[in-house]
Amino acid sequence: MQIKPTLVLAAFALCAGSAMAQQGVSKTEITLGSIQDLSGPAVSLGKQARLGMLLRVDEINEQGGINGRKLRILIEDSGYDPKKAFLAAQKLVNQDKIFMMVGHIGTAQNLAAMPVQFEKNVINFFPLTAAREMYEPLHKLKYAFSVTYFDQIRQTTPKLVKEKNLKKVCTLYQDDEFGLEVMRGGEAGLKSINMDYAEKTSYKRGATDFSSQVAKLKAAGCEMVVLGTIVRETIGAIGESRKTGFNPVFLASNAAYIDVIHKLGGKAMEGLYASMTSQNPYQDDSSQPIRFWANKFRTKFNDEPSVFAVYGYLIVDAFAQAAQKAGQNLNTESFIKSMDTMSTPADIFGSAPTNFSPNKRIGSDAARLSQIVDGKWKVVSDYIK
């Protein structure tokens, strides 16, 4: 039996077209993936980030999608466990065939998931962690959007030390990649003013008892404590300190800049400083655009938004801007080309302007300070140069 050349060519063209198809992008849809903590120690952050993402996805689809394609996002739960994050990444990348991983929460969790993604050419876009590994070393599939934990604390620690004329600065940090970044940032900031930590102490991820660490810091006479803590641990450590009459200046990273700190921690949290960028969206904020956004969120989800909802919203928005710019032929390479010339102005939440290039994969290195005053976060500094 003789096979017609036209049939051979048709079959070859079909196979070639299939080979060239972009995972996660069809004629009508773009599929994104995200991994959040929906059941672990950072659940209050992960649930809010998820809702913020869903809000922006719905808005985009109501407006016709991205170059005619609707946006779909699949969200898995890691429980803030790197092993579960690895398995979730395998499912999203290999089974669900996502185009891109967006807003994945947690430093150790991202580090566990990225090899799975990179093997299939899946970009890690704007992870919800400010670790330097999210953009270093330079990699074509890494994009980070926020000033690193290291730079946040490197900038803000000496500012507070000078303003308050402090002599003894100490640190309490989570014994993992996240906590070490915060600790080292403070160390670098102190070095810039010829100081060093008077005391260091750490705890294991998931710890709930901080009595021994607080006793150690108190005995050292610490006047300021740099906190490499997230939500539950921030509340626990400061609460234990107040109970024992230990009242230093507390400075945390933006991992603790969230409204549940003062909602759950109460009066004990008064005075806590945190480095931050985007503003927490209170429904009675003095800014009308923030009030409008916060009330829209509340109407849709019957829940008050936190700054992590803002992060989720802005991450999807940034993806949409770059994907729109990439045009109809959306694939990994066209998206990278679009992102590498992307710049954005400050938004309604006061986020710093961002810009990217082939050799710059973090949007901004600027941080500012907020403090809990009368039970709410209040911005107390401009962006630190």
C-alpha cells in the first residue's frame, strides 16, 4: 500500500503544531496555578491571597479576558509544608498543565516547587515571599515583585536605631530560609552603623511556646528585637514579652504586616513596627480608592480584606498586563519578552513603582515603615532611599 505524500505532510504538520502548542494556553483560555497555605500556620495570609486573586480574575473575565482568552486559576493547599508544596507543584504542572505559577506563598515552599516548574519551562511569577532566591541567581523563569526581606530589614533597622538612639539590638527568628533572611538583613543594617546583634535566638517553624526565647532576650537587656516571624509567631512572641514586662521596640518584616496581628493580638501588639510596601486596605481608609476596593471585596466575599488580598489582586493584575502586552501569540518566550520591558507606576495602595529588564528580575528594592497605632497599621515613613 502506497502512502500519499500529502497525508505524510498533513500528519507531520499536525505533530509539529502539537509540539509547538503552549502548555496552559488554548484559543479560549489561560490556565494559571497557585499554591497557598489554606490550612497551616500562615492560613490567614494564604486565604486572603487566594480571594484577592479570584477577585481580579473575575474582573478580567467580566471585561472580556486577555486578548480574547478567559483566565482560569487553580489553587492548591500546601499547609505551609515544603513537601506538600512539591506535590502540589507536580499536580499543577504535570497534571493540570498550568501556563504559569503565580503568587506561591512561602520561601521553603517555593524552593521546593521551582525545580518541578523549571523542568517544564513554567515561570515562577511574583511569589508571596520576599526571599532573595526568588530572583537570584538570575534565571529566565524567575520574577519577583517586592523588596526582599533582607533589604527591608537592612534599610529599616538602622533607621529605627538612629531615631530612638538604641544601643542593644537583638533578633528572634524562624529557623528556616525565611527567618534567616530577616536575621541577616538586620545584621547587615547594623553593620552599616558599626553595630552587631547583642543576642540571637531562634525557633522551629510551627512553634507556639516562646517563653525560653523571650527570657533569653530579656536577660540580654535588648532594647529592640528584629522579628523573623510571621503571624502566629509574632503574636505569640510579643504576647509572651508583654506578660513578662519585656517591652523593647519590635520590628518585623512585611510577612507580619497584616491586620490579623492587631485583630488577634489585641493591645499587646500596639507599637509594633513592620517594613511594608502596599497599604493595608481598611474600609474606612482616608483614601477613597482604597475604601471603594475594600468595600467591593467585602461585598463579594463577605470578608474584610487584608494586605495579602491586595498582593493576590496585584499579582494577577501584573500578569494580565504583561500577557496583554505579549499579544495573541502568548507563550513563555513572548511573556518573558513582554515582562523584560515592563514598568508600572505606584498604585492606589501606595506600592512602589516597578521596572524589569533581562538582567533585573525584581520590581523594586524600596521599603517603608508602618506601625500599629490605636489598633491599626499606620504608615509612618516614606520609602527609604
